[in-house]
Amino acid sequence: MERAKEEKKARGEVETERPGYLLWIGGIYQQTVIDTYSKVSFVKLYYRKNALVAAEMFNDKGAPWLE
């Protein structure tokens, strides 16, 4: 039983204590804006990956910071 548990862990399978303890939504993408001079960064998570997401991140977090 312990061996099977270790094999599942190696494949990335996770056991949880109860239903709803750990949920997986699907692909999650992170967009990050970093100001290397001031060492400030902003992070936003998205469920889609495209150019509009990058533009939205910059408009929401990056541009206001630059002002």
C-alpha cells in the first residue's frame, strides 16, 4: 500500500482529506510585471493565454505604476 502511494505521488496524483479540499480548474497562467529599478512586481492569474491578457495586465497594473 505504501509503495502504491509513493507511485501515485511520483505521477503527480494527490490524496486529500475530504471533498473540496483541493480543486483543479484547468490551465492557469501567470502574467507578471516587474520594475527592475524599484524591485516592485505585480502578478495576476488568468485562465487563458493570449495577447489580450498581456495587454490587460499592463493596463491594469503596469501603466498605473509608471504614472
